[in-house]
Amino acid sequence: MPALSSSDLVAPPPAPRPVEVTDLDAYRRLHAQSLADPEGFWRERIAPFRWTRPPDRILEGDGPGARWFVGGQLNVADNALDRWVDEGHGDRTALIWESEGVDHLRRPLETRQYSFRELRDAVARAAGALRDLGVRQGDRVTVYLPIVPELPIAMLACARLGAVHNVIFAGFPDQALLDRIEDSQSRVVVTADGGYRGGKAIALKSVVDAAARRTSLVEKVLVLRRTGEPVGWTPGRDHWWHEALERATPAAPVPVASDAPLFVMYTSGSTGKPKGITHGTSGYLVHTALTALHAFDLRPGDVNWCTADPAWITGHTYTVYGPLLSGAATVLFEGVLGFPDWDRAWDVVERHRPAVLYSTPTLVRAWLRQGDAGPRERDLSSLRLLASVGEPISPSVWHWFRDVVGGGRTPVVDTWWQTEAGAAMIFPLPYVTPAKPGSATLPFFGVDPAIADAEGRLLDGEAAGQLVIRRPWPGMLHGIWGSPERYRDTYWKSVPGAFVTGDAARRDADGYVWIVGRTDDVIKVNGHRLGTAEIEGAVVSHPAVSESAVVGVPDERSGEAVLVFVVLKPGFSADAELESGIVHAIEAMVGKLARPRELRFLKALPKNRSGKILRRMLREWAVTGKVTGDTTTLDDASALPPSTDGELVDHVQRGIE
Ligand code: WT7
């Protein structure tokens, strides 16, 4: 085995308890085996799960249609809950929830805890209620809930019936909700009167009503009472959660085939239309559970705190399914972690004593800006492992996280993956892989990353280019809901035989992977994925706007920030009212997550001769103030004539608070 060569290596801390993989050579042997002999590698590792029918074959096929654990049958909720109860762990804590609101002593106004038995019973009853509303195996259920225990309960209840959950972030506006209800063809929606976020009550039921008015699809709405605000009511369609659950008889888990869909998760891509990333049953379960073990060392009885909202993929996999499939307790925090201030996170750690804290660089930077006093003065000794996801973590932030939050004792597990991946793909084994701060390091078992050039040729050794995955992995998406062609064209076309991630990356001499950014028109704001085309669509919906181009620019707080270039129709000029109208259009159609940092008004957009907007040029101009690259492709009528050295003509620019 080649020795690691770099000087930026940080030795891993010793394992606090025995681990399966004890050194880097063992990791390399197992990784090689996982690729060469999937049957031998996975067969023994899937044995602990409760299969109603064990799979005949581990892996079948290749490329977009590959399927894992073929012929097998199980139920994910059964494995996450009933299995632990039946194995005698029913009294262990499964879920710890605290409200965002606090009293004058910073104590949460409400907390709720569920043991595995209590959570199993709540899920079985919720599943019974959904069944009473007509939900059957394979049906899609849209879940639009705040971060309360009923959110994971609704997800697990769907899984229990073999129904497909489609969880929508509770901050999305009615337009985004409607698009996702329609695309997934959901006849049932689970929501609440409202929720609490950032110290405010937000209405949710009225958003569902607004969406449901514009489609004939929604037949049943199950409504949780959370804020107690008055809600509109459509008799026959709307049902209170508490009443429906009281009436329901608990539902037993429905065994489903390995390749049956478990959930749809909408995410942004290069076009204006979000993609319904569809995940299956057994592959997702195996990848999720085994990464919970190998990336986060989660075992029965541990306490896990993943700060991600269950409405995002990180929350699906590591706030809900991963810990429960591991027999660990998961901490669920209701709102925004800056409430009442950024020390709230340390209150949560002291109160619930998680071993694992999994978060985003955006959040770590927010903590860091507050200084060291908060984390240093608090008892964070329960933390055994810190982890990060969503954007590159800079070395200085990595070190601060480990030294100040982790007291210098913990590994920092930088996990690279994406909605399509299902579970973590590239990360250091916490007690084995020497870290290089800023690099997600080496691939998990079964994951075969490679670097391809712009033409799709795979590159050897040290290389930079597009990050691709050369073969199917267990948690791999099963497709884009309702769009098999889009699935193949987006991911499986430009590099023969490989899955194209959309990320640009570098592989160093040690084989470590460094994520550089996206190769498509996706930007990451606060770790959330936004499609520039979706935002542009909202901007041009404004009656004064002729054209728009949206780019992401580096931002100290949010990683990237949204910058909107606007060309107005003749006769309109930029003023405060018009600007707020454009911002409003973005918030109403895409959501507040896409709120721009700045609008810039131009006479024209730079385009090439075939009319394609040169976003890269706009981005460079926005970041550096000039354009250095080749401008000869510019169309003559463009806004960036080469002769002006990249100075845009006739612009006003304004920051948005
Ligand atoms: C994109 C996926 C499931 C992860 C949460 C977001 C970026 C993710 C890292 C990392 C650098 C990262 C990539 C990826 N990303 N993890 N550790 N280092 N960049 O899931 O919304 O689907 O976004 O987030 O660009 O493609 P997502």
C-alpha cells in the first residue's frame, strides 16, 4: 500500500471503542473487495436487518437501471422501530424533541421524548390514519410539516404502509408546494395549522389551501394542531391529525420489494423545474445504516444530533432513518439554531448530551463568528464526533470546529454526498483515515469515484475535472419521478458508463477528493441547493423584466449568495418599488431561501453569438470587477464589449438587506 505523502495530514484520534475497520490498509482491502466482489462484501453486512424475504442477488445490472438486493423484501419502518422493540430495546430513547421557544431561563417551552416502543406505536397509529384516508402501497403522500415529532412520524408511517413520502420544506411558498404535489401526483397532504421558526409563528395550512385551490388532485388533508391559529376548513377533505389518529387502528408494516420507492425528494438542477429524486427501499436502508455506523460510529443507545431539517436529504438520512436504523436516539430541534441566539446549540448539547454533532459549514461559521467563549464555557464533553456536509469546509473552520467545539478530542468527518446519493459517499473513517481539512478524503465501501475531463474521458492519478461515480452504489437514486429520460440524460449521458455528479473536484496524490464547486447552474446558499434557472424564471415573471441571469458569488456567511442581473423592458427604470417587486416574485415562486443579496440592472446581458447567456463571465465580473477570459465569443450587441475591459454599461447596483 502506498504511504500517504502530503504534509497537511491530521492524524485521526484513537477509537473510543472497538471498530470493525482498524487501519487504513484494512479500509483499502475492504474497499477493493466491495468493488470487486459486491456479493461477498454486502451479503454478510445485510444479515442483521429484518428481511421478510432475503434478496436473491446483491446487485443486478449496471448504469441507470442497476438494482440492489434484488428479490428481497422488507419494511424500512419495521427495521427502524419494531426490530428494536422486538429485540428487547423498546424502552431505549428513540426521539428527543425540543421546541424553539424558550422561557426566561433558556429552557425550552416544550420537550417530548419517545422510546422506540412509543415511537413505533405512534407511527403504527399514524399509518392506520393514513390508511383510513385511502393511502395504499405505492401512493405518494406530500408532507408539509414544521419540525415536530409528527414530521418523522408521518415519514415513518408512510414507509410502514409502503407509501412514498414527499416531504416539502415548510418554508416553501404555495407555488413550490403545488409544483411538487402535482409532479408527484399526491392525493393526500399532511400538514399543520402552522409552525414556529425564527421566533415567529408561520402559517402552513393556508399555504396548502392556496396550493390545493389550484389543482383537483388533493383529496385529503391531514392537519396537525401546533400553533392553535384559526384555519380554513374544507369538510370532507380536511381531517384533524389528533382525531384521525384516535379513530385509527394501528397498521402493521407492509413488506415491500427492495426496489419499491421509499420517498421522493425534490431538488434543483440546471433547468427551471425541480427534479423528484426517487429513492428505493433496501439499497437506501443498507447504505444509510452502514454509513451511520462507519461515518458516525452510531450504535444502539447513542445519541445523535444532526442539525438538518428532516425536509432535506441530510435530515431524511441522518436525522431520521440513519440513527433509528442504528438503534440510536435522534435529537430533533424545532426551529432555527440562532434562536434566541447562537449559544442555543450549546444549550441543546448540554441538555441532551449527543455523541455526534453533524452540521454544515454555514452553521459552524455562524458559531465561529460569535467567538470561543460560548462553546468553551459549556459542557460539550458528550461530543465524541463532529461532522460536516453541504459545502466545502475551509481548513480554518475545520480546525476551529474540532478544537473549540470538539475540545481537540473529536474527529471532524467531512462527508461529501448529494440528494441523488441517498447517503454519504466520500468521507474519512473517523478513527482510521488521516484527515486533510478541506477534503472529504476517500470513498465509502461500494463507491467508485473518478475524475473526468470536459469531454468525458476518465483521468488517472492526480487530476481535476468533473466528479463522476463509475458504478452503481447501494443508496443510488432510482430515477427522477415521472421522467426516466431526464434521469438518463442528466446523469448518465456525458460520461460513458458513469454517473455524473455535477460537481467539480480534484484528486490529489494520495487519492483524496477535494470538491471545488458545481459544474452546472446550481448554487449553494446556506448549504441549500438552488437552481439559477428557477430564480430567473421568477424574475422574468415580473412584468417590467425583459431578461435575467442569476449567478452565485462567494459569501462569507452563506457560502454562496444569489446575485441577480436584470434587463428591464423599454420604458421601465429601476427604483426601490420595482426592486422589491422582483424580490417578492422570487420569494413567492422559489421561496425565501433564494432571496438575492443584490440586484444589478444592465442594458443587455452578455451572450454568445447563438444567444446563450455567458453566466460565467457575469460571475467573474461580479466577483473581480473585470473579465479576463476569452471575450471573443461575445455577441456584438452584448453588454460586455471586449473593448471596455469588462466594464458593464449603464448599470445601477443595489444591495438587498
Ligand atoms: C451538493 C449536494 C447530502 C448533502 C447535503 C446537500 C455539495 C455536499 C459537500 C462536502 C463540499 C459538498 C456538492 C453536492 N456538497 N457535501 N462535504 N464538501 N461540497 O445535498 O442539496 O443535494 O447538495 O452539495 O456540491 O453536489 P444537496
